[in-house]
Amino acid sequence: MTGRRPTRSTFLRGPSGRSRATRTGALAAGALVACASLAAGCGVVPGSTGGSGDDPITVMTWAPQDTGATNKPGMPAFAQAYARWINDRGGLGGRKLNVLTCNEHNDGITAAKCARRAVKENAVAVVGSYSQHADSFFPVLEGAGIPYIGGYGITNTEFTSPLSYPVNGGQPALLAGLGSALADSCGPVTLIRPDTIAGDQLPVLLDSGLTTGGHERARDQRAAEDATAYDGQSQRALERTTTDPAEPGCVVPVLGDRTGTFMDSFRRAREDYPEVRTATVLGSVDQTTVNASGGASGPYEGAYVTGWYPAVSDPAWGGMKRVIKEQAFGDNDVDAADAGVQTTWIAYTVLKAAVESLGDGEVSAHTLTRALDDGLKVGTGGLTPPLQWKFADKLASVGFPRLVNAEVTLQVVRRGRLVSASEDAVDTTRTLRNADLA
């Protein structure tokens, strides 16, 4: 890293993790839907599934695109770029990498179709993907024995399925860490979250951090995931967080892509409540969102944001940035600051390590799963702690047996830029263990 990160802020409380300042080395080098081939604009690098010797390796990356709710087009786009980049360097362990992509449209039926297509096309893994519809796609993958490596962490099933290999702590870690941070500095806290099954999981996670820090629970305010304006929701949230003039509150919108829409409405309503602060999680806000909203003069200035990884300026992202520069420089969907793109890079880093651990042996869903389950430890150059999945890890007792990386980072929007607000990563394991997640 160049320079030293700011010292730990008193804003942040809870158990601290390892300093990331010493972990900034380069990363290891590393439905049937209307899709047919890359030439047809569908994101397939042509080829067949992996076997032994020089047989190609086929995987799939899916995410929602062109919908009225959360979209993650950068994840499949980066997966395509990664395949081109790694194939230019001899492939994975000497084998060509074929990447299939699928648009799951934020729809359970389509998510299941994507999974069935992965089975039909003999994919050995689903890598670096996003879907809220775990109940639809996991049964298909589990029936075929296909591992799910590096999902976005948007559903609890990603932390319970024996075939899931998450690379971050998902929403549980982000919200627990944010709650711990807000406990010291906010009066009443109001959470604005989607009125969906996935959204129903969010209040208890934020509350785990708040209550561990001695704060009362957040006000839970549901909102439509695909609304085009949130004027009424903004006014209500502001009123609920200003009940005590001596303790200005915090509004926490966690609405995915619609967080920006909420903040447009919130900016107007906030004129009469200038003391109210905002905070959210990465994935609902990133640098692109801050830029589009006006930068330093926008509604995010001063907002705290929890993320899974170091800031995009960290040198540890050098490998990912090289892939983007060489293979996706002109693709507006691929943004190095996007948490989905970052997660996909780390997920493919895991895939690469798992394939290379097999040497010249067969690469299949079964052999990859066996390698990951047999204690393979994957380094990510400081972007995460070393990743290793066990049958039941340290958070199994609270229902997250596959959650192996509970670290989060705290960032703040300062002068229009997302910058580190703490020198250290924070391990939310203790907070999640104390949570009432029943």
C-alpha cells in the first residue's frame, strides 16, 4: 500500500480483526435461456466440460440483468473477461476455461432454469454469481452435485448448503458490522429494506450489531423493491429517527440498486432534518453510485458503508484490474469498484486454486467438491483471510455452517470518495454468535 490508512475510528466498536495494511500483496494469478454463444452476445466461451488431461473446463456465472430491481451485469461480464485472460495464459492448470452465463432476471423460475442449464451443459461449478432465489436453484445444483463457489451472500442458504463455498460474509456480516458501528454514534435507527423474503432476514442481522453495542433495535420499515420513488418512505423514516432531538438518528437504506432511488427522494425530504445521518452496506452503495448522486455535494457525503473487502484503491486489487484493463477496458458493465465484480474475481481465484490442486487429474464437480472439502486453503493476496471450508465452521451454532469469512471493512464517503474509515478489518463472528437468529 502507499501511505498509511487512517487510525481506527472511535465510531467503530466490536472485536477488531487483523490489520489489512500488511495484507496487500498481489492476488494469485489468477434456462434454458435465450443464450447460445459469445458471438450471439450471450456470454459463452465455446467448449465442453472439463475432464482429465487437456479437456476444457466448463463453469457458469449467473446474475440478474435488465430488470426493475437489483442488477449485477458486471459479474457475468467479468467472468467472460477472466476466461479470455486466463486462456491467453494457458488456461487453468493447462486446460481451457469455458464460461457459460445466464440472466436469472431476479426470478425464481428463471434461476432454476439457469441451474438446469448448468447441469445439462456439464458445468463443473457455478462461480461468482448473484441470485436471491436460493430455494429455486440450490436443489437443482445439489441434485447434480455441482458446487456453488463465491455467491454474493444475499441468502442464508449460501451459508448452509454443503455445496456452497462463500468467499465473504454476505449480508449477515455486513449488517452485523454496520450495527456495531452505528451503536456508538446514532440515536434511533431506521432500516429501509425490501419487502421480500430475502429482505425479511435483514432486520435481525442489523439488530445483532446494534444490541451487542448496547443500542435498541432498529425500526423495521419495508419498501417495494422496484419502486420508482420513495417520497413517503423517506418522510416516514426521517420522522421515526428524530423522536429525540438530543439524539439525531440514522437512516439505513438497504435496497440494492433501488437505494439510489430512495436517496433521491431522501435528499429532498431531508432538508428539514439536516442532523439525520445515513449509513448502508456495499452493494447498495458503491463509488459509481456516489459519483452519480453528486459526489461530495450528494446525499451520501458523510455516510458510513460496510464492505467485505479493502477499498478499490488497495494494491491487492492489482490482479483484478489487470484483467479488466486487458480484457474488459471498454465494457461499462465491468467496474473495479463493484462488489459483484470483486466477488467474482475472488471466486475465480478459488476455482483456479482448486483446479490446480488436482494436478493432471480429472476436473469434475465431484473432484472440485472433494478438493474444497478436504481442507484446501486458498489465499487471496490480502483481500480476505485465507479461505478454507469445513463441514461445520465457527458459526454453525447460529445456523451459518459455511460462513468462513466474517470480516468486514468500514468505509466512509469523504469529499465524494469512498475511503477507509478504519485501519483494521473487523471480525463479526462474536456479534453473529450473540445474535438471535432463530
